[in-house]
Amino acid sequence: MNAVPHAGVAPDAGLVSFFAADHRACDLDWAAVERAADSDPAAAQAAFAHFDAALRNHLAMEEEVLFPAFEAATGMTHGPTTVMRMEHVQMRGLLDQMAQAARGGAWQDVLDHGDTLLMVIGQHNAKEEGMLYPMAQMHLGQEWPDISAKLARYLG
């Protein structure tokens, strides 16, 4: 795990706000890749490395902290977190393809795979922000201080 700090993403904001803000921060990281891909390969490499690490860090926060806490609190081990984990696998596969293309300097391929990733992320984030996070906040509200303390190690 690489801790990836995101400006403006603070655990004390509450569960829904924290994870939604991290979604937005990852979106901004991708925008930096898109801006650099056409004109500055070195900047694009750096921006992609940051985006890749930030998105993987976000997925790890959910899989290693949020989802287990939600499952323990609700008893739902074959519910929404199962779907989210499957989508995370798909996202990591796309990130792997993008990283390979980036290593080869094939920025159009990175952007093309990125378009697919953005479609997956958009649908995924809508489910998390519209359903999973509010449910988690309802069931984990009292535990949020402990959960947010665990998340601090992911934030650098």
C-alpha cells in the first residue's frame, strides 16, 4: 500500500463525505493525466503514477477497512460489498493495462483504457455514494472515529 494524501480529504468530515471527496480527488488526478498525455510525456508518467497509486489506495481503504467494518456491523457478506469488490478487480485490470501502455509511452492507449475505466468508475461511484456509503454511515456512525483512525495510515 502506498499512502497517497489528497488535499481536502479529511476523515473527520464523516464517512460519506470522506469517501466521496476521495472519489473527486481521484477524478482530478485523472484529469492531470489527460492534460499531460498530449504534450509532456514526463509529466504524464508522473501524473499517471500518482493517479494509479491514489486509485489503488482508495480501493484498499474500502476493501481493508470500510467493507470489513460494514460486513461485521450488518452481517451482509454477500451483498453490496461483494459487487464492489468485483468491480474493483475490473478497475485494477484496467489500471494494469494502462500502466503497461504508460511504460511503453503509448499515451493514446492509456487514454482509451482510461475512457473505459471512467465509465466503470462513474457507475461504481454512483452505487457507492447513493447506496453503500449512506448505509455504511447509518450502521457505522458510532464507529466512525475508530474507522477514520484506521484510514489515517492510508493518507500519508
